[in-house]
Amino acid sequence: MGELRKSTNMSQTRPEHDAQSMGQCMENTILLRTIIRSRPGTASKRDAAAGPQAMVTLSVGFSRISRSSNPVERMASPTRVEEMKSSLMAAFIRPAQGNAKKTALAKNDLLPQIFHGAKQGKRKRTMTDLDTETSYALLENRGVILLQGEDARDFLQGLVSNDVRNIAPDRAIHSAFLTPQGKYLFDFFMCELGGAIALDCEAGRRADFIKKLRMYKLRSKVDLTDRTGDLAVFSVFGNEAAEALGLSSNAGAARPFAGGVVFTDPRLSGAGLRAILPKDGAEKALEAAGLGKGSLSEYERLRIGLGLPDGSRDMVPEKALLLENGFDELNGVDWEKGCYMGQELTARTKYRGLVKKRLLPVEITGPTPPPGAPVMVEGREAGEMKSAVEGLGLALLRLEYLESHGPLTCGDATLKPLKPGWAA
């Protein structure tokens, strides 16, 4: 903006500003607007993350010029236009550097600052660190909704945060349904089951979810059916879970199994597998594959240790933001799919680095705090406790307070934030 200020100062000392220069400035301003609104067709997918960010940055710069009360300042100088054009074009053609997930995390730059000075390997070992027997557990708090019909995929594509076109017999995804303002409403897993799309969602809120989906159905040829009565959801975890059920360990890998479907958790392969199976005979089929019967508390310790939210237990409907809860790093948002409900705020949060809180696993010393209990640091509220098991929990923490050297407390307990492996 230094060049812009210089141009403005000159205009104040020379009110007879040359008409030809004014005309050239106007042409450059129009050209800049065209460039910002046009995406070069040669940009590859690997540049997609860089391109939109540059477009937002330059659009902000342009809007500042446009809003100025000074008629000369409203026009970008030729030098300024060239600088902005060069920056924009470089964003589209420069090669991608590093892992996209790490880049996205660094953009907000959150966790490296949070854990400055932390000594890795000094914390207590959780279930995520230990060898575990390959087991299954029935997830009684999960329900199943089936969508069928020729418009099913197109119907969902305009509503949810992930790309429905990626669903296939060998691929499952995780996604979310947002308010028009970009706030969290529901999250769910999606996979193909007998030619239909199965949604693994919260059982206690599935009626509200179906009602919300039907609001947007209009004339779409889609049938929604609640199949929770005859289909059950299981978690399969342990070192050899994928091998036992004939799956690769890649996140989202799926295959038919025992009249249903089994898939590696699309968020994180370390979270194990999920299975949607007919209730009759489901446990026999899992045990025949060599799995032992585990407990829900084992799965909960695994989930919490990995920093994975569990629906409305950890994310407040109509209030939570996806990027506060790891949806970007955990494959819950597709940034190239196009429009969906709530996309604008989600994209703005990412590209402008507006995340101010993060859901993180915490080690608990003392009594386990209840969900919703305030987390304090040096007398100030630093966040809120979410779901927990003995000695381990999740907390939504304000990033500004995590740099404090004071201890985090919640009631009579002391909390120590843990850095999830996927956030490294």
C-alpha cells in the first residue's frame, strides 16, 4: 500500500491531476477487477489452495481502494496494478509446496504456537499410543438414513461440505450439513450400500436431520428412509482391524461385507473402521472375521485421544464452526467441489485465518469435569470442556489463552492440552 499512499499524496499537491493518467488508472482498475474475478483455465488442482487465497487477498486490497472517498485513490495506480497482477498470477502458477493439510494448518497458524516449548514424548501414553486387540463395539448412539433415487447425489451435493461424487463402492467420506450462515448442524459418514447412499449419523437427532433434508427436497427424485431399526453401526479398532476385514488402511477405503458395508474411518485411518450391517447376524459375522467383542469405552478413549469430535456432544448446533473442530485437516471439507449451503463463511474462515478456537484433546489430572464446564487460565475463561473419559477429554480452547504460562483448570481438575498426531 506504500505506492498507493505515495500516489494519493501527489494528488493532493497537484489538483490538476493529468486526465490521461486518470484514464490509464481507470483502465488498470477495470483490468484488475477482471483478473480477480477470472480464474485462469490453466490452473491445476495443486494450485487450487493457493489461487482462492490470493484472490481473496487481492479482492480485499481492491475493495479498500474502491471504498475510498478520494476519487483518485479509488483508482489503482499503474504500478500498484502491476504488483497485484504479478502476485495474483504467481499464486496460480507456483508449484505446491509441502503437504496440503500441513499448509492449511499453518495458515491459521494455531497449533505450533499453542505447543511451543512442549516436550514431545513426555506425556502419559493414551490408548492411541498402545497396542490394542482387534475388537468391535456397537455404537448405539448412531443411526442410519438411506437415500435412494436418481437425484440423490445431486441433491446432497448442493447441501453438504464434502464432494458426494467421490462416494463409490470402494470409497466412503465424512461430511457436514451447515446452516446458511455456515454454522454446524449435523455431521455424518456417507457410503454406498446396495446402490443407495447410507448416512451414518447421530441416532438421537436423525428425525431432525431427515426433516431438514426434506425441507430442501422440493421436486428432487429422492427417497429418504430411516433404517436404524434394521441396520446397526459398529466401530472396529486395533492394530489389525483393516487386514481382518480385507481393507486397505487408507482413510475412506470401503467394501461390501456381510450384507452391509465396512470402511476405514474417512477422517483418520488411526481411528479404525466403521461398519453398517444388518442387525441380525452382524456380531456373528464380525466374530467370524476374528474380531473380539470390545466396549464402547475403549472406542471413546481412542476417539478422544485422537481429537475427533462426536457430533453434538462436542459441537454445539448452530454455533460451532467446522474449522474449529478439525474438519479441514480431517477430510471433512472439499474446497474444490463448488457451492453448498454455508460455504461462504467456511471459505472466509479458512482463507482469512479467522479461527480463534480449536477442539483439542486434554489430559485430565483430578476429577473428570462435566461437559460444558468452563476452562480457566489465570482467572480468565479460556474455553469449554466437551466429552471425556477417565483421565482424558476434549476441550474447545481459545488460542489466545493457550500461550499463557499459567495452568489450565476446570473445576478441581488440571488440564494439559495434547497435540494430535494429525496436526503435526
